[in-house]
Amino acid sequence: MSQIIYSNIRLARLFNGFSLTDLGERLDKSKQYLSRVETGAEPVSASLEQALVEHLGILPEFLRHVDPMPLTEEQCHFRKQLTTKVALRQYARARGEMLKRLVCVLEEHLDMPGYRITEADPTSEESIERGAEQCRSAWGLGWGPISNITRVAENAGAVVMRVNGLAHEVDAVSFATRRPVIALNGSGRSACRARFGVAHELGHFALHIGVLTGDRLTESQANRFASSFLLPRASFLAESHRALRGSRINWDYMSQLKQRWGVSKSALLYRGRQLGVFSDDQVRAGYISLKRHGEAIEEREDEFMPVEQPEMVKDGLRMMTDELGVPLAAVARKMCVQPKLLRDLLGDEEDATDTKVVNLFAMA
């Protein structure tokens, strides 16, 4: 039998959100002992292997699986990286590793959309604007509102999924693997906030190939791309003439713009300042007004705007079952995990089987 890859124990532990102490309590082992196991300083006995399999939701083969393309730091675009706790970053990265393995199984059996996100130049605001415009042009989106940016990202070859357990302040994290993955925070983000998160991660894919992100510069570059992509400058400037009433923000019109373009009023202020529609003082007053009215995080229109649902994984798993005769349990087995771990990974994706699904695999 092949040797155990000790880092796989750590990966499964982090995926489940266990600290060394947490896992130690379940296995009746000390955290110091488990730390030595994960570094290869202690051998894994047959009884310990069985306990790990039972408590971590994996199969014995998982411990021996050699990943030919493990995620590197430069491939993980993690928003708020410098201010988010290390443990939460590790948890998100472990989820990304499992998502990558699920996608690899899907790619073995399905003809998924080709990757069509081209590299853009991040060195200036103008080059970022042009990069976003080139993506819109290449994808045939025109210059009006994007009705479903999640579907746009999936048609461009990225996989979008909702992931539970991400840090509250993190809207999304992405992984620039061969088949890029965007993991959205599953804890009730508004439609506008989720849409901006997808556009932000597309910005990382276009702007930051092989670049460690999470600092102020790369985050501002990805935000600029997202704003440019969701609100093209020519279109926004043409519609912004009513955004001010005298020197004050016209909030009724801002509400209309929000619902038409699918971006928050906060993002409209941000974009307006970029393009010179609003002064710094007007934007500052706008943010204060939103906060005063309880709209700093959730805005009043949000409850009427449906959140976009990722479709590629759900559609792919359904095709695997219905057309290829490969049930979810078989997919889990190919990932070397138990079905309960795969269900945990999928979250509410698996349960949404009664909704209408667009067959993205026919659009490649």
C-alpha cells in the first residue's frame, strides 16, 4: 500500500473547520501528537487511520492521494487577506482545494465551457478600464446592464459556488487554478454585494496572474475592474445626469440606477467618484447618509432583488446522474471522500434540484 501524504490529513482537518485541539478531543489525542502526525514526525497506525477516516469524512485513499497541482498562495485571491485571521484563510483554502477536486471529476466526464478570461494590464486606471471593456466586448455583453453576472462568469469558464463558513467580512475568495473557482460567502449576501464579489474575482483572474493578492493595491485594482465591468463608463456617464439634485445626491434616482444596473448605491457612489460625477465631499456625505439610514451594509432595495444562483456545478452533477448514470456517491468516491463531506461542500447547491437550470455545457 502506498504511503500516507501527511499534508492530506491537515487538508481534511481544515476543511472540517477543526483545530488540532478540536480533532484531538474527538480522537482522544493531544494536539501536540497530532501536530507531529501532520508533519510526518509520527507514523499513522491502522487504528488512527480508521479514526481519521470516520471523523473527517474521507476515504482511506484520500490520505494517499498525490495532488499534481496543489494550490499556491499566488493562486488564492482572498479578500481582506491582511486583516482576516490565519485560521479562516486556511479554512477557505481547504474548501478551495476540495472544490478544485470536485471540478476535476466533472471535467473528466463533461464538456465544460472553455476558459475565456484574457489577461489585462493592472498598471493604470485607464488600462484596467480598457481591460474590463475588452472582456465585455469579447463576451458579447454590449454596454448595458448585465442581467446575471454569475452566468457570465460560468460561461467564461469559471466555476461559481456558494461556500458556508467563510469569515463574515469576506464576500468571496477565488482560486486561479486551471479551471478557476469563485467561492461566494454563503451567509446571506445581498444580490448586489454578491454580484460585485463575482466581478471583483473576475478582475483578479484578469489582472493578477501569478501575483499574491489581498493587499490594498491589488484589492483596489480588482474593485476598479469590477466597477468598470458592471458600470461601463460611457453608459454610466450618459445616465448620471440626474444623479445630483443641485449639489445633493438624488437618492430616488440612485435607487432607480441601482435596480437597473444591479449594483449597490454605495457602489454607484464609488463609481461616480471614479468618473468625476461626484466630488469627494458629495461621496463622503452620501456614505454618511447611507449609514444614518441603516443602509451601510444592507440597503432598502435589497429585499426586492433576487440573489443569483450558480448553475454549473448543480447542472453538471445532475447531468452526471441523469445522463451518465454517475450518482453523487460515485462522484464522492472519485474524490476519495465520503458522501457526507461532498454534501457539506455543496451546501444548498445539492438541494436546489427543483429549480430551472440552464444547460451551460451546451454553450461552450
